[in-house]
Amino acid sequence: MPVTEFEIPDIEEIYRDLAEIASMINDRDIKIDVIVGISRGGLIPARLLSDFLLVPEIKIVSAGFYLGPKRRLEKPVIISPIKEELNGKIVLLVDDVADTGETLMEIEKHLYEKGAGKVYTAVIYTKPWNKARVDFYVKRTEAWIIFPWERVETISQLSKMQDWEKVKGILEKEVNLRIIFDKFLIK
């Protein structure tokens, strides 16, 4: 499927979106004990939600799904699990996007196995085909999202696609991406 539609949020937009998610959580009077960020996309959102919600305890879980271009495992595998027991704590599991939702579901299962009392999930974006239960999100899109923390990596991957010239034409119009084309992208 050719890529022709992108969402390219800047960090200020992300900041506002995460403030909105924190407000949703506070409006429901949910008291989070620990935030778990999914590495790598959920690291910055987890840190910002930690600040907004005044929850100092953050843990990181990493899961792998892809073996290489267009090759993935049947389900995500947890590479870096939570080591200690959660002892009934209320957990907020955070990622940047719920695409298929499979990573969220696998890590949520892991958190319950580690003794979480309740797991809430929060992402900035969700895709219409997402299978996971997402408690808090602010945007729904079918577009390919290019987050501020992954621009060089994403554009580098896109540059290897068959329809790269068309994609490049779309992306070159974005002022905030020009530095990547000028400084980082191998020509």
C-alpha cells in the first residue's frame, strides 16, 4: 500500500495532547501509582504524563515485534520485562500509538502477571483497526504518524520504499522536516 497521508505533530502539539489525557484521568479521579512506558515510542509520553499527573514512579518495558522489513513475529515478545512485583498497584501503561494494539495487549497481560491491581492504557493516537482496549487517547487516524522523537529513523525507513520519490515530495513541504533531509538523510 503506497503511503500518501501523514500526520506530523510537533512537540508542542504532543504536549497539549498529553495534558488533555492527564485531564481525562484526573476528571475520572483515577489515582495512578506507577507509569509504565513502552520503549521506545512511549518513553517521552510516559515522562510527560508523569509530570502532569505528579506520579514520580516510572518503569520501562520493551517488546519486539519485527524481525526486519516486512517480517514480524506472530505476536510481540517482551524483551525487557518489569522485574519487581507490582503488588496491587494502579498502573498507567503508555505508548505513542495503538496501531494493531497487540503490543499493548501483551504488555498489559504481563503487568497483571506481575501483580498489577488495575492497568489503564493511554496513547496519543489510535488507529481504526487497533484491537486493544485503550482507556485514554486524543486522536484517531489512518495516517502514518511521524513523531518528533523518531523523525530521522522514520524518514530513513521511508526512503527505502518503492514510492520514495512521491513520499519525498509530500514530506519536503514540511518545514520542520527539512533539517532531516539536509543534515541526516543519506543522499
